Amino acid sequence: MLATTEFATIDAVRDFNRFYTNFLGVLNKAYLDSPYALTDVRVLFEIGSHDGIAASTLTRDLHLDPAYLSRILKRFREDELIETKTDPNDLRSQIITVTDKGQAQFREFVRRSRAQIAGHFEALDPGAPDRVVEAMRTIKSILSAEEKSAAPVIIRPHRAGDMGWIVQSQACFYCQEFGWDQRFEALVADVAAQFLTKFNPEKDYCWIVERNGANVGSVLITDGGDGVAKLRLLYIDKAARGLGIGKMLVGECIRFARNAGYRQLSLWTNDILDTARAIYIQAGFRLVSEEKHRMFGPELNGQVWVLDL
């Protein structure tokens, strides 16, 4: 069942979709002051962008019902915008190309669309168009499966503002996902504050993972005293899970701890965090103690794991 916060997020997306479709006028029957609807224009755009395209490809890429696409293509033929011939690779499909008239109409749609956007942008404050475009790129990179799978991962040391992100991201995730209360946020904030206050570059380190320009992962190493390093606040954002980032970060922690001269690496976690525990076990950590607690509201089973270096 969706939490109230998730409903709020979904409703915010729906509200933006309504705003943006009205902003562009995509629901108007005559799109871009033409006798065609938005879907018609999109189909002509795809045809005009290719040197021949199969009807089956249009159906697949535009997620159109074949019968609906057939009606659009029939109208385009009647208006002399396209020509069709049988697809030699699939006799049930057609290869579609634009006529000279269709190419002229295609170019006119591009001109009108650019003019429409330019008119909106001219009314904005200086610099605002760049911020709008950057926000659009962010949305596309997050939601596009192809870009998501190809986006590189960058790992770097912490810089100003990263600790605030660590506190916010972990508090939001664990409170929403597991029902932990504000005491968990207080704990993360305290760990982050202590890290910054007592930071010793020879003994302490923070790794931040970026993807598409956004932070998606983090972990800290702090000095626990007596030759023991502590692995703290391992976190991977939902959008970046399954990429091996957690394993990579734990590996970085182990290498740093060894090079810094620590004799042991220790961490505290809860047994419900199965994915993280699997990473620790694979890296060679061993469970040395566990105890039930209600530090964050629900009853949990806290565990201490150590790795001899």
C-alpha cells in the first residue's frame, strides 16, 4: 500500500503533467495552428526524420494501436504527405516515406514548434531558460532506461554540502521504507557532524558516488580508536541499486583502512538490511554480536560485524 508521502509525490507528477500539456497546448485539436492533432504531428515527425520507416516500427516506438496508426497514415496519403510501399522484410507492413509536400509540412511543424518555445522563453527572466533546459535534461536522464543503463558512475571525496545530502537522503529513505522515526535522522546528523568536526585525512574518509550529476551513494570511514576503523552510513539510492556500487564502496573502505594502518574494520547494522549484510559477508566480515533495540521506533536486531585487516 502506498504511503501518504508517495501519494503526494505521484500527485505532484500528475499536476506537472497537466500544467505542461496545457502550457504546450498539446491537447488542442489543432496542434500548432494546423489541421492535425499532436499524435498526427508526432507521426509525421518520425517519418520525416527517417529515410523510410516501417509502419510496424512506428507502432512499436510510438506505442500506437495499429488500427489508429493506419487511420493517420490513410489521412496523410489523402493529403499527399506520404508515400507507402510494401516492406520486403514483412509483407504485412509498409515502408513509409514523405513526399516533397510532406517534407515541406514537416519543416513547417519544426519551425512552428521552435517559434512556440522561443516565444515562451523570451518572456522568462535572464538565465531562466537555461535552468528549465537543465531540469528537463535531469528528468530525461532519470526516467530514460537507455540513458540510465549507460550513465557512468563517478566516485569522489566529499565536498561542501555532501553531509547535508547524506542526512537528508538516509533519513527520507529509512523513515519511509522502514518506518524509523526522527531519532534515526538525529543519529545520522550526529555522525556526519562528528566526521566534519574531527576530520583527519590520514584516518578518515568519505566517498560520494555521482551518476548523471546527482549523488546516488555514500559511505564514511572514521577512527574508532585502538586501531579500529568504523564503516559508517553506507547508502545507495534506489535509482542506482543493482549496479554493484555498494560492493565497490565497501571495497574502497577496506583498502583505505588497510593503507591507513588500521588493524580492524568494524560496522554496526540491522539484520533487516539484507542487501548490505550480503555485501559485508562477501567481503569477509564476521558477526561478533547482536542485540535487539528500539532506537528508531520499531523493534530491530542490531548487529556488529568486523573484518580483521
